[in-house]
Amino acid sequence: MKDIEFKPISLSDKPIFDDYFNKTNFNNAEKNFSNLFMWRKTYEYEYAIINDCLCIKGKLRDSNKPFCHFPYGGCDIKDSLSLIKEVFKKEGDTLIIKPLLPEMKKCLEKTLEDFTLIEDRDSFDYIYKSNKLITLSGSKLRNKRRWLKKFRENYDYTYEEINSNNLIEAKEFTINTIKNSNNDTDEIIAMEEMFDNLFELGIKGCIIRINGKIVGVSTGEELTKDTVVIHCERADTNFEGIYNCINQEFCEKQWSNYEFINREEDLGIEGLRQAKLTYRPDLLLSKYIAKIEV
């Protein structure tokens, strides 16, 4: 077998990834160049084109074990997986594939006879109809409307898009908010990468201010022709209802032309899971992990 060379992801690779991603209808948050670029240092992402498939490999954040994405593109999955297995023989005795969507799972079941499948609940994507997040209509979202109404009554706020004039402010607010909550070093690095390359990545963002002070920041971008992915949402919880406000405002002012909003996973964080469930997702996008002996 000819050696397959994987190379680190760089900003100039965006057109390559976008081209292969556009060949599929998957709407998982990981199928996004910005996400891969932002987190490339944490997961040590590399990629190669194998049999006209985009193959992405990295190392798991918790165990540092090698893993790869399911190949992207209109390609021969069986042959590509066979070659990927050969690559992983050099790195361990198990090929880990994640994320694995239901459609990918079916393909894998047709392609391979022996593998272990694990449901990855912490990585399920929360997908909502954009109109729901904008109108907050219905009895099940009554409390969301109340919090939004209370915020608007209590605070004289302004909404603005992130641009070259306020980018640094937005970055500093986001980083400081993370430092004051979980102080996740990997997340801080990812957010720095995002803000430092925001416009080149095609990401759009918004700011909520009260009395000139930033109290909330959110960013997102097109994932597919009908779906948006939200990369970041950080706010000062001293202002009750701020998250309700920035969520609704950003969706209405920036993303109303899209049918769905993908607000990514909950990482198994109980508070985050409950917060996302209270918005009543229209789809919890199931994901699995496949383990294949090589």
C-alpha cells in the first residue's frame, strides 16, 4: 500500500473542505471547516484525500486515542475505509470512527461485518426550526417568552453585528466569560482561533450591549443551504434573560432565511442539556461511535 500522507489543517484548506462537505447532506456540526479549524490544536486534526474521499483524523480529547471521521464526499466508502484501517494499524489496534450519524451507521453496517457501536448521547446535536426560536410560540415556550419580555422591560439594550471595529471587544468578552466560568483552556484557544480568523472563516456574529457595555456575544454560520450552526454563545448572567434575548435576536436578525438552527451538542453537561431541552428541539441528531479492530 502506498503511504498515505495526512497533513495538518490550515486556513487555506477551507475551499477543499467546503467542496467535499457540499457533496453530502449531513447536517452535523462537525461537518464544518470552522469547527475543525478552531479545534485543530486540541484534537490534532489532520486530513488526506483518499479515493476521492475527505478523510479527517485526530486524537480524542479525553483519552488521546486516535480517531477519524466517517469519510466525506461522493466516494467508494468500502475502499476508503479499507485504506484508513491500514493507516490506523500503525497507530493502534482499534479504528475509532466518530461522529457516526444514522445514515453513516447504515452505510457502515452494509460495508463491514464486525464492529462495535456505542451511542454517543453527549454529542447529539440540538436542531430547532428557526421560526420557533424567533417567535417562541406555543405553550411549551411560554417561560422563554416571559424571560425575554422581562429582559426587554428591565434593560435598555442595543444589538449590533460584529465587525472590524468591535471584534476585539467581542473576543475579550467571550474569553473572559469562559475564564470566569470553567476556565477551559482548550475552549479559550478555540475561541481565539475563531475570533482571529472570523471574517476569513465566513462566520457572522452579534453583540448585545447595555449602557455601552457588552453583556452577550454569539457567532454562527451557514452549515448547509437550509441550516445554520451556532458556534458560540456567551453572556453575563447577572442580566436575567440575556440568553433568551441574544438567542432570539440573533436568529431573527441574522438567520431568519434558514429553516433550521443547529445549536451543537451538550457535552454531557447537565445544566447545558436542560437549557437546550427547554427550547424543545425539533430534532436530536443521534450520533454513534464505531470501534473496528484493525
